[in-house]
Amino acid sequence: MTTTELSPQLDAALAVRWHELNERLADIRRRYPDAALASSLAAEDMLLTHALYAGGSDLEVFTLDTGRLHAETLGVLDAVRERYGREVTVYRPDAGAVERHVAEHGAYAFYESVALRRACCQIRKVAPLKRALAGRGAWITGQRRSQSTTRGELPFEEDDAAFGLYKFNPLAEWDEEEVWSVIRALGIPYNPLHDQGYPSIGCEPCTRAIRPGEDLRAGRWWWESSDSKECGLHAGNRVIPVVARVE
Ligand code: SF4
């Protein structure tokens, strides 16, 4: 049976991509049965969630509810439950750490400096991620190379020294159009903010819609320069000089 026959809703090229992705996820499951997908509930992660949940994989999908997410993003959790009959595990920040940070610096300190922004991300994202990854051999992300200057060299798999486990980026070589073509063809649920100019969605006060021609992650921490735009979850990512990216 051909890949197109296996995925009749997809054209031949996408069917191959989809088939390769499912093979890659099965390989991850064989090598690391305790691996989990860290989902931001954005388009790429919904595509991966569909591959896992509709494909019957028992790999876990989890998300980090920072306490500052859009209502639309939280609504995706209900959409997943309704569509697949399975939950996304939710990790939340330590309430005491959040309280102390807000009491000392204010509720919007992330606008004041990169250091304070990173401190907030550390409490609301990195610390809960560490808890989510504790004891696992590997994790899976929806990162793609073409998303930003910090992801241009993203490998399919890597040793994640920052968190001390293996990390898989099975969508590394997918482009934006391929992601959306599969989402539409397979009717995968997605965050409605994507239809309102938000290709990349983080916390509400730290995300804006992008303008035509802007980098896909330009709406994340838009007041900072592009080389600081990671939240600490993907500490290995680095900026590639523009001359090195011209191909
Ligand atoms: S994205 Fe903004 S609100 Fe969310 S954790 Fe980072 S600094 Fe805090």
C-alpha cells in the first residue's frame, strides 16, 4: 500500500512527510518509551498531538500553564479532550515562587529588562518543565528550523545538556505551509489565535500579532532584540549569523 493510500486526505508529497513523521515518532517510542511531547498547544504541537493520539501512541503529551495564557490557548485543552478522548497533562508554576516574584518586581516586570523577563520565564516555564521532564529519558518538541534566527540549525535529535536528557525535534525540516496543509487536510483542532495573526503564541502579555513580512516569532517578546527570544525551554538554540543562513 502506498503512503498516499494510507493518508488519502494528503497529496503525495505530504503523505510521504506524514508517513516519515509517524515512523520517526514510532522510533522515538521504541527507543524511549517514557518520552513525552512538550506542547505549547500551538499548530506544530497540535499536529504532533494528532499523530500520537489519533495514531494510538501511548506517549504522553503535556503543557505548561504559566498562569498568563490566553483563554483561546486554554480552550485548546478542551478541544483535544473532545476530539481524542484523551487529556493533555498540565504542569503549573510553584504558586509561592510566583507570588514572591510579583510582590518584589510587580506583575509586569518582564517589560523592564531581559533579566526580569527571563526570571519570570524561569519560574513560570523552566521550573515546571524540569518537573515535567524529571525521570524521563527524552522529550519531543514541535520546533522547526524556519521559525526564527535561533532555530536555523535545529537537528532532528540532540543531547539536551541543559535538562540532562535526549531531545527530539521531528518537525525540524517542515515548513509553515506543510504544517498547515496537514492540519487542514486532517481537520486537526488548533488555537483560533493562529487565524488572528499569531503564528507563535506564548503568554498573553508577551505575545502580539505579527505584521506582514515579519519573522514568525516577531510577536514574542517584541520589545527585545531577536537574539534573546527564547524562554529557557530550548537553551541549546543559538543565533546563526545571517551570512551563514543564505543558501
Ligand atoms: S512569556 Fe512573559 S509572562 Fe510568560 S513566563 Fe515568560 S515573561 Fe512571564
